Amino acid sequence: MTSLLDQSSLTELAERLVAAARRAGADAADAVAVRSVSLSVEVREGAVEESQRSESDDIGLRVLLGRRQALVSTNDIAGDVSALAERAVAMAKVAPEDAFAGLADTDELARDFPDLDLIDPELPSVASLEASAKSAEAAGLAVKGVTKSEGASASAGIGGMVLATSRGFRGAYLSSHHSLSMAAIAGEGTAMERDYDFSSALHAADLDGPERIGRSAGERAVKRLNPHKVATKKVPVVFDKRIAGGLIGHLASAINGSAVARKTSFLKDKLGERLFKPGIRIVDDPLRKRGLRSRPFDAEGVAARPLAIVEDGVLKSWLLDCATARELSLTTTGHAARRVSSPPSPSATNLHLEPGPKTPDELIADIAEGFYVTELIGFGINPVTGDYSRGATGFWIERGKLAYPVSEVTIAGNLIAMYAALTPANNLEFRYGTNAPTVRVEGLTVAGR
């Protein structure tokens, strides 16, 4: 295990690659090495269906000649770095110019690396993962009304990156991950319903217990039995906290610097404008301790820092890497992400919508008729117009209470209008990469029979 946590050889390799690129004629270069170790076990009906283990170290080199850039990558970390660097430089010489390509400026680079508590040094054994998955499945099958299991899975792993640049940046971090899930089926024949639950965390100690996950999956499936049809109408729609983060994820996609620069975002002209009700705040925080997407620096070595994307309902910032920042005449927000075979591009980290004052029950108490969504199906989002249309299942609301399960409906609206009509509850939990409390959105069309 110690060797998996020791990135010194990868750091030394990245530094040698950058030096080799400079010797080969590159004006600038950076190298990123990515370590990935994963274990997973899947069980169904008490038997192991699949067990996997994988380990890999991959490295990528980006070289720049003026405004021309090229990338090469390999998993042969014992190979000839000089040959790899020379190939990258040769490719850059014939690459088209990119006016916005380049490394991060020196004054933007991270100098301090805070301890974010990202690594759980003990990977569980395959036997331990198998036992957790079987316990989750057994708990789901024990719920009255559950007729079969769709399976349970447990996984764990370690991932991390090393970055070295010709401007003197050297940085590395590792994070662990653990997850557990179970899917249960209730009912018989054509009246079967399915639901699931899962938990994911960086540290095994932060995972929900397998019995709770299995029991929750089973109870969710049973509650969905005998769903009703509803007539098409416009009503308030309440998004359960398990899926409400998707609305914030759509926002993150729309404020991604790449989409803004290409003018393919429905929010491309909305910077500085009010999108949400007063008081609404949405934050991206890469420095949250034990956050699923936390990191001390981004994929260009830029210092990570919390960013209020929406403040008091007003859109305050795009998500930018260096290239999109240059294209938009702005400054990077430190949101570069990167694979070894691709250049940096903007990506959110730990994104969340801050909670409001009302409980979920209070949020629906005055709804005479509405829809409480627990699962969304499909990806019917138009990124250029913001039009929103997705299949959904959940529960019909009558006189402020959940009345009966509903399936095979579509909810439709436009994200700009939805954001303006959104009210968050007070039940925010940090369980995913993007998190939101239960939210209420007024005036969506629920299309049924």
C-alpha cells in the first residue's frame, strides 16, 4: 500500500518529461501523471457476479511552440522520455495555431497545498467489499414487498495526479473513494417497480451502512407500487434532494467557459444578471475537507479557492480555465480539469446550492396539487435555449401531502424560468459532487395521459 501512496517516481518522471520537451525545442511544457487503483465487487441473489481490480499509471505531455500545442500520452512509464518529448514537439510544429493556448501565469500558481483529508490509506479487501454488498442486498430483500434484487455493488480505490510545468510548478495529490449501492425490485409481472440507494465517500468511515442502504432501496421500491396516471397540467414541482442537484449541474454546464466562448450556452449573456430569487447562493468549493471533488490545485497548477457562482440570486462568475479566460478577456477561476490525452478544460468541483429556511414538509404544505419528483429519466436539455423536458417518476401532491405514486410522466419548462421560480428547503447534505436540498419550482408542465 505504501508504494501506491508514494508518487515520488511519477513526480520525477513528469519533471524529466518537461525537461526533455524543453531540450527538444518546446517554448513551454507541462506533464500530468494520473494514478488509478480500483477494486469492485458486484453481487446478485447472494452470489458474486463480478469482481475486478485494476491499477494504472498514465502520463501525458503538452508542449507549446508559440501558440501551437500538441499532446502525447502513454502508460509506458519506463519508456524513453526523450523520444516522447521529441514526438510531441514534432507534432506541435504542424499543429494549427491556437491564440489562447498557454500555461498558467506564474502569479496564478498554487504555492500552498492545504490538507483536505482526501486519502483513506487503507483499501478494503475484496472479501470485505463482498460482505458489504451481500449485507446491503440482504437488507433490501428483507423489506416486505420486495420480490427480487437487481444487485448490489461495493467498490473502493485510490486516484490522484501529479503536475509539473516549465514555469516551475510541482504539485501532487491523492484521494481515495469508497461506494456501496443496492437496487431492489418490488411487485410481480407487469406491476414491478424498481428503486435504489447508494452511498459514496472518500473515507470508508463516512459511508452509510450496508443495512441502511439496502433497506432504503427496498422501501423506495415498495412505495412506488401501483402508480397512477395523471392528466397533463401546470403545477408546482418539488425535486427530492437526491435529484435536485441535477438542476445545479445544468447551471454548471451553462456557465462552463467553453460553452460561453462558443456561444452555445443559454446563459451566455447573463453574467451579472439576476437568475434566482434574492438570497439564493450557489458555491463551488474545491477546498471542502473530504469533498468528493476536492483538490488543492487545478489541472494547470492554479490555486484552488471557493467561488460564489451565484450570490443573492445574481450570476457572478463563469467557470474558467486559462484558455477560456483568455478568450473571454477574463482571469481563470482555477477550474481546469484534464486527462492525460487532452488539454485542460473547465469543470466544476464541489458545487452546492445553499439551503433555505423551510423544511421539505413546509415547502409543499400549501400546494393544493403538485408533483414530487424522486427520479428523472433521459437527458432532454437544450443547452442553447435552456428548454427542459425529462421523464419523471415520483408522488402526486394533494392538499400539501404526498398522496400516491406517479410514473410515466414528463416535466417540461425552461431553465431560465425554472431558476427564477426556485425555492430551496433546509435539508442540504453533502453526499454527491453536486449537492442541493429539496427544491420547489413553480409552474412546470407535467405531461401525463
